[in-house]
Amino acid sequence: MAERLYRGRRSNAAFSLKVAEERQCTIPACSRPTEVSEGTGLARYHCRYHIQHKSRHGSHWHPTYKASELRPYVQSAERWIMEHREDTTYRGTYWEMEHFMAGVGRVDPAMNLRGQSTAYRARVAFARLRAAEIPTRRLIAIYLGVAALIEDDFGSHRTREFRIVQAAKAVHRLSSGTHRKWDVWDPRTGGTRQAELHVYPRSSGHVLRKIGETLEAACDELARTAVPEVIAMRSERFGPHPSHPPVAKAF
Ligand SMILES: [Zn+2]
């Protein structure tokens, strides 16, 4: 094997690529061994680190978007919804989501989710949103905002999986975890200021995908119409996404 590898790398580019695929992660600049070659998993083309990255973020390489990157898109989606709330497609999406949310049941705060199915955990995540009185409109705006950001960002990972996982994560941030506020002494002013703690228990990759699939089932048809308009509204207000090449000025 060592002999074949040696000759392949030197003389035969195609063979060398094949060998590399089996032995080394295909993500650029990653030199870790693939799961298969390491014997730690089933992935033939990626290392363990990048497999776990995909499970958490929905992409082997793209990180989860920051709330600040997503915000202008969600705001624009909210504005789009206000202008189109009587449209048939929006009404259909809204009632489908409402109907689903009405059926998710209640949340017991002391509920132990260990050992429960993915579908059950995803339902609990939606039940938390309902208990936190997050309006259905907001959930739709987040899905549209995430879809628009991925479409508008030239450096994004434009796959269905990235979209649904990112939408699920953004929705999940709204409701989960412990949120505490308390006063601390501020030496600069001599008075007190408020400190905040937000703890979000992590949802597993499977649960995130289930949450994302549910949002997609209700919102994807609407997204086809709305996304280009949401992007246009966002660009008008905040300028083009930073990934866009600068437009040459005409004199
Ligand atoms: Zn890797």
C-alpha cells in the first residue's frame, strides 16, 4: 500500500486524488485523516472534526451565522410579511404553522428529555416557543430571513441542510434555556448595572434537523416568492451584503 501511495502521489494525479479521498479529509487546509481511514466512523471523505461540525451547524465548513448577521434579514422579512399578510400564500403558511403550534402540547419545565425520540424533542422545542409566546409570524420571518441570508451571501453554503439547520438554530435561540438578569456593582459609575446570563442547552443535530424540516414544510413555498423581495428590501435599507463585489462607480 505504501508503495502504491508513493508512486500515485508522484506520477498519477487521478490516482493520488483517489488515495487522498480515502485517507485525508477533503475540506481545504484540513490534513486530518478521514473517519474510515482512522477507524472512528463511516465517513470516507471527511475527518471526525468536520463530521461533527456538520452535525452541529448543517455544513462541514460554514459556521453558524451570528445573530447580528441574521438580524437585518429577519427585520426585512417582518416588513415583507406586514406588506403581504393578506396574500393567499402567506395566509396558507400562517395557518399551517398555527395549526401545528396548536397541537404541540405543553412544556413541563422539569421534563427529562433523555431517552426520548427526536420527534418528541423537536415537539418540546416548539412547545417552548409557544410557552414563550413567540408569535407564529416571527417563526415564519426567521425562516424567510435565513433563506434570504444564505441566498444573498456569496460565501454561504447553499444547501438545503445548511438552511434548515440554520433556521432551526435561529428559532431555538428564541426560547430555550435559562435567562437570568441581576444587578452588579459597576466601579466606573459607583452604581449598579444589569448583568445577563443566557444559557441555551444544545439541541442535538437530529433534533435541529427535525425542527428545520417542520419549518421548511410550512414555509418553503412562501420562501420562493418572498426571498428575492426580502433581499431587495434588505439591500435597499442596509446596502449590499459584504460578500458582494464592489460596484464600479459610473461618472
Ligand atoms: Zn477535516
